[in-house]
Amino acid sequence: MLSRNYPDFASSLIGRRLVINVPGSTTNLGPGFDAIGLALSIYSRFTFDFREGKDLKIDLQGSCANDLSNKRENLLLNVLLDSLQMTEESLKGLTISIQTDIPLARGLGSSSTAVLSALWAAEILKGHVPDKMHVLARAAQIEGHPDNVGASLLGGLVVCAPSIQGSKAVVKQLNWPEKWKTFVVVPPYKLSTEAARAALPRTIPLSDATANVQRVALFVAAVAARDDEALRESLFDCLHEPYRADLVPDLNKLKALVRGTNGLGCVLSGAGSSVLIIANQRHEEEIASELTSWCSRQSAGYKVLNLEVDRKGLRSDYESFN
């Protein structure tokens, strides 16, 4: 039988499977520090199998499974238990399968997909229909900023900020132009968010803050107008990229490479270590070839991801395995 601490209604889930698919994301997009996120077509899939009389189990799968932590340190499990106010013993009968193709600690929102999945599953286990804005607010509290979780939860391009009236996050979606293609160069080395944050100064010149406000405003206008030249002008940052460049030595090399092509811009993906390149679809083959060639000249482990923008965000469903 299920533990007494298990939600009563969960007995109805025995023999059922909850599947949650969450896209990864890239954030900042140059000057939009902690304010802009874009969902990408690289995914984590979380499967919750409910069976009777078995210990809780975590099964790791996917091309990036080796990067995931064990059960004791697993982010998804820790957030799930905290949200349910339960112990691992209380979740006997649950098998969690984590299948991800999102590289860990590369600036592609891997931790955000785990946090969102845990919070979403917890709401269902409590007998609630998950409310996206409630899940978003809680996820932003855990992650410390709403950009990754907002993009992965809602899909597409999001502009976000913490509300000045409480703990919720204010998030607005914009239509990312289909003509703009996104490439990600993923290096073999990781960069933790903590290390990337530690590289930032405590104060910045007013001129740098002003420049970023101007570029973020131009970025939003470029997206709304689908203007290639305005986008190219907007993708410059003074707040974080100059201070993180030593941690991601490939950034300035790739910026120089893209300047010599028809690419629209090159920025850190989130805090790094991956680098995002944007190009008009007319030049997709040229940019893909240039980036692939560049990676082949580096040490082993570099790869290019030619990704679409995910416009649906988190998706969940029940399946039967009986």
C-alpha cells in the first residue's frame, strides 16, 4: 500500500505515467541580462511512473545522462520533495526517468527544465491543475531569475521581470521571427552559474548601464519589426560578457568569425559556456558550414547545434503502461 503521507488521490495514478517535456533555453541574448529568454528545440523529458510496492527510483537516460547527479543530489527530486513537504520514503512506488539532450552547465537551461518539471509534477500530485504563473513564480524564486524558466515554460521569446508587487514574475511573450535561425556552439568545458556570477563586478559605470538599456530597447524593437539590421546593432552587451570573456575564451573568437560572415550576431548563451549565433535563414547553410569548420579546428568535444525556436513550452500528458 502507499505510505500514509502520500496524497490520497495519488492511488488513482497507480498504473499511470506522467510525461513532461520541457525545452531548453538561451537567455540574455546580449544586453538583456536576466530579462530575456528564448526557448530552443533541445529537450528534457521527465517520466513519472506510479507503481505499488517499489522503492523510489531515478533512471537517467539521454545523450547528456552522464552529466546528471545521483539521487541524493538530484535537483528534480530535491525540488519535488520540498514542494510536497515529503520524504523520499513517502514516494515509494514512483520511478522517475530523466532523459535529456541538454548539456549541463553550458548556458542552455538544463537546471530550469528540472525545476519546472518537479514543480509541475508536485502540483499534480497535490491534486491541483497546475497554474503556469504560480509555477513560474516559484521556479523563478528557486533559480534566482525568471528568464530561463519563463522561456522553457511558455515557449518562444519572453521578456520578464520580478513584479514590484510581491513574489510573482511578470512575463510577456513576443513572436520570434521565423526567418532568424539559431545556432549554438557547445564547447567541451562547463561553466557553473555560480562561477559566472562571481566574475561580475558589484558596480558598473552609468555609461555601461545606459548602453545596455538602449540595446535592450533596440532588441525588442528589432524583434517586433523583424528588422535584421536593428537586431545586428542590438546584440552588444556591457554588463556581463566583458567580465565573463576570460571564462569563455571562445566567445571573442566566435564573435570575430561571425563578423566576417553574414551572421546577425554572436552572444553568450546565458552565462555560458555555450555561444549563441543568430543568422537570417537565407544564410543558414553558410553559417552552419563556417561554425562546423571552426569547431573541427578546435580540440575534441566541440559541436554545433542547429536549433529551432520552441514555441510551445512545457507539455505534459498521462499515458498508461498497463
